[in-house]
Amino acid sequence: MRILIVDDEAPARQRLKRLLADIDGLEIIGEATDGVQAVELIEQEQPDLVLLDIQMPGLDGFGVIEALEQPPPIVFITAYDEYAIRAFEVNALDYLLKPFSKERLVQAIR
């Protein structure tokens, strides 16, 4: 499974990479630090799954989804619980509240 990580905070991206590092069958194909870069990478790389933060400068996570003709499967990763209902309205696979455990991340990916 080819995964794209999208988060404006470097420590959050690093943590995700550490959590995903030893999971068989996963390949991190890139990282985006904002919504505009996320749209470009999604269109270019066609990931199987996007781990997407919501609050980012410029284009937020929902803006990323709206900018794509056919969004890939999305798991939102955020510190804010108030967006959960909207996330599922845009067909998110899952919604993880930071900080989450490795087990919860694996459950979302599977």
C-alpha cells in the first residue's frame, strides 16, 4: 500500500513515519507540508491512502479533497475533534485524534 503523509508539522510527520516504518506492505511515497503540495503529490503519485491533517496553512484538509476530481481513500489525522462529522461526510475512512497509538493507526490503515 502506497501512503502519502500530509501534515504541516514536521514532528507529526516524523512520528507517523516512525509508526509506519516496520509495518509490512506499506510504502511511504512522499510527504506534503501544506494542502497545495498535497493536491500536487496526490495527482502525481496516485497514492493508495492519504494520512491527512485538517488544519494547515493555505488549503486545509477539506480543501484538498474538494480540489481533487477523484480523491483517494483518506484517513484524517488531527488534534481537533470538531471536524469528525464533516470528515465522514466527505467519505473519510477514519478519523484519528492526535496523539493516537500505533495500534489505532494500524487499525485505520487495515
